[in-house]
Amino acid sequence: MRTVLHLLPHPGGGAETYIDLLGELRGYRHERVPFSPTRSRLRGAPSVIARWPGIARRSRGADLVHAHGDTAAILAAPLLARSSSLITTHGLHRLRRVRGARASLVRRRLRAAVASAIRTVCTTRSERDELAQLLSPELRGRLVVVPNGVRLPPAEDPARRARAREALGVADGKVVALYVGELESRKDPLAAIDAVEAARARGAPLVLLIAGGGPLAAQVSARAGESVRPLGRRDDVADLYAAADLFVLPSQREGMPMALLEAMSHGLAPVVSDAPGIAEAVGGAGAVVPAGDVRALTDQLARLAADGDARA
């Protein structure tokens, strides 16, 4: 049995789902360890320093060290150089959000991480192209594109849909838009709320279900009402997919989101932003609007709420 040590920047997120799927590979034992117990950069920094020696010891006993995301790759670069190692980009979130002098430092450290690993897996072509601009021709040859995937669910069961909608108190005739994800600024759940409320004001029979927690949870909860249902973190997401008609994701920045792929696999019509990775995943199978454009998001939600054939 070979051991794969997965290094995460923090617990949670799409990388955890990614590792769960890898658990189906026979002959491998998967261990995961986060550099920080929290998403907070301020609170997480001391824990990174404290945890690093233990992570280094564990990496020496692994057959493969797999760093998830550019932050984990940068932190793990010395360990990647000493091991059989792999990076998966998961959106290049640190590279895409930093500016100025810090951006130069991140680019330099990310180049060093890619040079330390045997391969770097980009989940989208846009990640590959963006990362390739930072690298020498030799290092570009270490980049590969492997899109994310999800398990295909069984055929939709109308009885399950009816039970799920009844449990959620969704009235007949309502069109359910679903948001699943961390409630944080880059995913922009408040834009989804603004758009659904504006579409409702035009007469669209929309209800927005919001599943997730995070820094914006209080602001999302404050908007609860007839058209907006904050649900908190849920472990019955499959039932939410069964109850919904649309999946809304207005993110400013993403990789290739697992929740979006899961929603599409359940037959939900996606209404999403044009953030890199999202538009690539959806292609022509959904409505894609400019990130941050609430009016365009409203128009598409209102259109699809009124047209079942278009949703299908």
C-alpha cells in the first residue's frame, strides 16, 4: 500500500472533495494535513510555523507528497524537492489575488515550487496558460491539464424531488435557485441575493437557497426572507440538488468548482460568472455573465425562471 500525503493550506474547500474522490484508487492510502487549522491568514500564520516540522517528518515517510493549491505549494516547496511530488493548482487563488511587491514575491516562490515538483496539475486550461507565463520553457513542460470530475449520480427521482421540496417548505410553482459554497467575498453570494431579489421584484417566482458558512454568514442571514433562505452548512446537499432548478455561482475567482460540477451532474441549469474555470466548465450548457454584473445576473435568472424549456 503506497501512502500519499496531501498538503492543504487549511481544512475544507474543493480540495477535500478532490481527495475524497482519489480515495477510490486501489493500492493507495491517502493522508491529509493542513498547514493551518483556519482560513484566516492572520490567525493561521503562527500555526504554519508550528506545524511545519511535523509536516516535514510526515513527508519523509510518504511515497508521494501532493500539495493542493498555490499557497500549499509555496509553503511545501522544500519538501516537494526532497520527495516524489505533485502540485494541483485548484484555482491559483494566491497568485490571482496579490498585487504589487507581494505579487513579485509570490510569482518567484511559485516558480520555485513548480521547479521542485515532478508535475503540476492544472484543473483548467486558463490556470495552465496563466502559470505558463511565469515559467521557463523547461518548466512549462511539467504542466498538465486534468479537469476536475465528480461521481455521476443516479437518475433523478421525482419522488425524492417532491420530498426534498416539501421538507424545505418550497411551494408548488416556485423555481429554486441554489448556491452551495463558502460564504466569502470571492464567491460573492451577496450578488446572488441581490439578483434574486431584483428578479422577484419583476415577478419571477424565484426562491434562493444558500448552503454554506463563512465570513459573510451574518450578512447573508440578515437578508433572509421570502425569497432568500440561508441554510447554513449542510450534509444533505444531494437533497438540495434534487429540490433545485438552477445553480447560481457569481464568483469573482475560481478554479473548477466541485459544487458546480455536482450541480450540473444533477441536471441543474447553471447561472454563473465568467470567472476563469467556471466559464470553461459550463461551456454552452448554461448562462454565463460578467463577474460583478448584478443586472446581467438578474436578467438571466428572470429569463430562466420564466422558461422551463430553456432551463432543460
